[in-house]
Amino acid sequence: MRRSDCIHSTALALALGACAHGAAADPAAQRYSAPIAIVQAAPFVQLALPPSAYAHSMQADLRDMRIVDARGERVPFALLAPPPAPAASERLREAALYPLPPRPVDGSAWASPVDVTVEGDRISVRRSGAHAARPSAFPGVSPGWLVDLGEARSGESLPQRLRLAWSGPAEFSVAYGLETSDDLRRWRGARGGQLMALQSAAGVLTQPLIVLPEATGRFLRLVWLDVASAPALTGAIGLAPAPGLIAADAANELVFAPSVEPAGRAGTDANARRALHFDLGGDLPLVDLDLRFAGGTRVAPVRVQGRSRVDEPWRELGAGVFFRLERDGAVAESPAIAVSVHARFIRVIPDARAAALDAHETRLVVHARLASLVFATTGQPPFHLLAGSPDSPEGALPASTLVPRLDDERQRFGRAELGAFSDVPEIARAAERAERIARLRPWLLWGVLLAGVVALSALVWRLARSGVTATAPKP
């Protein structure tokens, strides 16, 4: 092979290597920057990360975040993850159910289906002698139920919710009123609500929970507003916070208005086209979610789906019935649906037999356990938080390494707030160039491959020609 042919082959190999280059390239720099305003100065300052920080981070574990001072020098920091919710989040305790007798028409006191006996510090409850021989004294005509949550035990929290079970019918929707008492003589009004069971293509949608008032007593009086629509109750479970439980209120409450779902991704079935789409602004660690309505009485049986990116398929997060009831000047709202996922986009799909959700009067409320970070106030202020690198290595130190005696120092942390993110101009330009090159790289690769095929074909042709010339007979 002649030297020129060797040069051509070497050039081809180098070009192919250049096209394949990129996997070993240096990590991309952080594209976004946000100013940090120190509200309370201290040697170590804590910064709660808002949803915008999750939106501008390109790595789910926030490892691409950096803090720099006014000179661009690195400032040491550590991420403080929120404490996880305990596995056993609620303590369960069975409650006793007693059907109520008919309400007196003359306005006299409502008879109790149980007798209460006080013996020292102990209270015993048994079915009233008038109904002792008839456990189901009022089937089909009872206007409601008396619920005994049981005697409060020392050191235990009172139930915050009551979960009901029923034997039928398969579908129903009924509103109820609620009263609470400590002694069956003095009753206090509480917010009512709605129970529902609905068969759907996605399964059974139910709303079996009753949210109890903060000052609930031992006894509850559940009164059906439409006895004919009421289910046949078979049991009740009181749900109280387990010891050490971190309430959902400790998480960040965020409210979102519906947004437009990206074109071409709204789904093909009619139900999906009736859905409301919500963009949370970042891939957030969610605890629960709820729908709130601006006014009026609303009942919405729905399925809830979520995903982290627009190119992912939707994941089923749960199903339930959200409601808002206005009655006698009071408003009752449904409890939130518990979830434990990371998601940026939420889609709420109403049942086919339910009314469409009004985008102007519906809001999504989520609780999210957002992380925070703590940094040492070294270097020259002002400080900035950087984010937005898809491949940068871990930038945070372990908290115990950054802060000596972390548990003691935590209560002395200062406080800071994060401003709005903006592009770092030179990084943004470099990222745009890299994106253009990435879009052109397949074409360049195909061009080089085509050129290589042509060069090799030409080489084979020349070798064949030289062989023919060498073997040709002499005249």
C-alpha cells in the first residue's frame, strides 16, 4: 500500500474516533445561578430549598448543586435531607358501633343505645338494656350510628380519623352530619362529610374516611342526611398518630393551578382528554395530595397519575373521591390521598360518569418533604447557588464532616432565602453549542462512514487496476 493510502486510512480512523468522543469528556458546568440572601447571620447558615431548586437541578439527588462566593470560589456545604415518615405512620384501634334509635319527633333528648357506668377512673360501656336483646335493633331505619372510640390511654394521642367499613350496597353516595361528646349528655357539633363507593373501569373508588375534630370526645354521633342512600356499616377503625410521627403539616404545603399538558401527550381516551394537568415545577418528593375547590358543593371521584418527565409513561398514584360540602354555613372537605413518590407532573382524571373538573376553580394541594442545605459562611459574600449539570459529581460534604457536633450546632444555624434562578450566560452559550453539536453528531458520523466507504471502494478499485496492469501480456 502506498503512503498516501496509509494517510487516508489513518485520517479516517481519527475522524471516527472524534465522532465517538464525548463519553470521557469533562462534566458540564452548572448552567443556572440563584442569589442567596442571608436573613440571619451565623457561622453555619441553613437554606430551605424551594421547588425551583428541584426544577433547575438536572440530577434527582441534587448532586449537581454548588455554592460559590463573589469570586466564584467554592463554599463548603452539606445537604440536609428531611426526616422520612415512619413506616408505621398511624396507630389503629377498633371502635365500637351502635345503631341509633329513631330521633324523637317532639324535640326531646335523643335516647342513647348504650349505658355508661363510671367506676372510679374506669368507664364501662354496654348496650342499653332496652336494645340488649336486639343487636340489630334498627336495621334499615336507623338514622345513624353511635361510635365509641374507646377510653383514652395515658400517653396516647386521640384518633384524628375514622375509617369505616360496610357490606353494601356496591355503589352509594351519602352525606352525614357529625357530633362529638365526652359523656353522651353534652354534644358538640363537628364538620360533616361525604361517604362514597363507585364502581369504575379502573376499580372501586371509595371515600371511607371521616376527619375528626381536634377536640374530639370519646363518642361520635354519625347522622345520615339521606337514610335511604346510606350503607350498612360493619366496622370502624380509629386512626391516631403513632408515637414519633411527623405530621404532614411538617412538610411543605404547595398549591398549584392547572397547566396545559404538552402537545400530543394528553392521551387518546376520552377520560384522559377530560383530565386536569398540573406541573409542580420540579421532581418533588411527595407525601400526599388533595384537590380543593373554590366554592359550592363539589364531589369528584378521580384517578390520579404522575410522572417525572414528559417523555415517561403515566404511573397510577391512587384513586379516591374528593369533595367540598357547604351545609348550614359550615364547609366540609375530603382528606388528602397519601402518596410516597417523586413526581413533577400530576394528572387528575375524573370518572366517566362524573362532571368535568373546572380548571378555574380547582387547585392541587401537595405536601412535599423538600430538602435543605447548610453552608459555612466562608469566602466573600454575596453567595450564589449553582445547579444544572447533567453529569457533575457529588458537590456536597457529609453534614457531620462540615458541621462539628451537628446536633448541638443545629439550633444555632442562621437562615437564608433563595432568589430567582437565571442562566449563567457563558455556560448557557456553551450548552447551546453542545446541543447543536449533539444534534449534528449523527449526521457527521454518517458522513464520515460514507466517506470511508467511498475511500475504501476507491482503494479496492486502484488495487484491482494495479493487479490487472501487472499481469497484462507484453506485446
